[in-house]
Amino acid sequence: MSPHPRDDLRVTLVRSGHRVTGPRRAVWEAVSSTGDHLTAEEIADRVGQVDPDVNLSSIYRSLALFAELGMVRESSLHGGAAHWEVAHPDEQFHMRCRSCGRVEHHAGDLVEQVRTHLADEHRFLADQVDLLVTGLCQECSSKVPLERSDIGKGRRGIGG
Ligand SMILES: [Zn+2]
Ligand SMILES: [Zn+2]
């Protein structure tokens, strides 16, 4: 989100009493230089192209530290595998296309509405809302003719 992720890393690490190390810098570059959601292995691939000496366990340690500092977010998007990205608020939820695999962010107040509903109607105070919606993205859904039977699928049981 920031135009200067490199400065963000240094400032955040130093403020929290941590040093800027080569592996930490390489991991942060790999995560922050893409809008994608990457597995630790995918991050390791990217880091390895810059610095082949960084091993997988120091990549995991860096990710754990960044998560603790609120810099990265971990979500399970594809069959439970952990995916990492630059932190974003719960209010942005994930939409994953089951055809092309693309993951998009939806920003809006829908998650806030869920929180409010849970608090008001169920007296449930939500800490974190991790919302993953799967389906067909705009591009993929435009390739298949949308049939009326598809549109109403989810409701049929209720409406009768
Ligand atoms: Zn995301
Ligand atoms: Zn798609």
C-alpha cells in the first residue's frame, strides 16, 4: 500500500527493536513487490533468485516476525495452504476464482455489517473475520453462458 515498502520495513523493525537483516529484507521484498498471495515455498523461490543462501526456516522466521508486527497477513486460500501478503484489514475479503485461481480483494463495509449483525443479534463480539468467497471471476464467468438455473442455485432450497 505504501510507495516505499523498503522504508516501512526499516522503520517498523527498528521501532520494535529488531535488526534489518539480509533475509528479512529479501523476504519483505518478495512479499511486498507483488499484489499476489504467496506460499512460503513461492517466497523462497523469489528470495533464492536474489540471495541463494537464505534457507526456508529463516524465511518462516521472518514471516512469523512480520505477522507479529502486523506487516503481513496469513490466509488459507487454496485447500488450506498458508498464503502470505502485505497486511490488509479484515474489511477486505478474498474472492478466489475456481477456474483461473486468481485471488481478488473485495473492499467495502460488508464485513463491518457482519460484525454489527453478530454483535447486535447474537451478542458475539468478533475479533477477526476471515472471509473467503470462491466462484468464477468476471473474466471466467464471461466465458461461460450464465444460465438461469445457475443464478438461483443457492436459493432453491429455501424458496421452494
Ligand atoms: Zn489478500
Ligand atoms: Zn477466473
